[in-house]
Amino acid sequence: AGVAVLRVKDKTLEERKKVAEFAFENLTDRPYSLFAGFGFKKAPSLDNLKLHCSYLPWYAWQHFGVDLDSDKGRIVTSYDILHSDKVEIVQLYGMDPNDFL
């Protein structure tokens, strides 16, 4: 297993801060669900919203019009975000950079 630090491309520091503030104000203390987004709507309203580790950044960014889900499937995974053309790799640990060229 490895670690990847990613950043959404072509976004200013101010835009990133807005997304982070939205996530902090609206997505903290939400219940966990492996199947978040698998229901009727992939991005439901904040009422009764459940999250998992990949769905949280996806939900925050999609709220601002950036879809990080590379395969546009029903469940957002870390693989989907890692392979999104909307992100750039800042740092990798325990992963081969040649896998992403």
C-alpha cells in the first residue's frame, strides 16, 4: 500500500480554501458508509448524508463543479480520484511514479 498526495489542477489557493471551508462546515461529523453515493442520487443533499474517505473530497469538490471521479461510476474510490485528469500528483510514497505516466 502506498500514499499519494494530490492537488486539484488549475485551482487557486482561494478556490481550494473555499472547498476546504465547505467541507469543514458541512462534512465533518457525518456518519460513515462504505456505500455513500450508491443510492438514488450520487450527490444527495446534505440532509442524511453519509461519507467514506474518498467520497468526502469528491463531494466537496463536486459541490463546486469539479467531478474527481475518473470512471463516473456509482461509488467514488481512491483509485477513481488518483486517476482523475482533474488532479496532479504532489508526492508519492510506496508507489511507482511510472504507473502514472
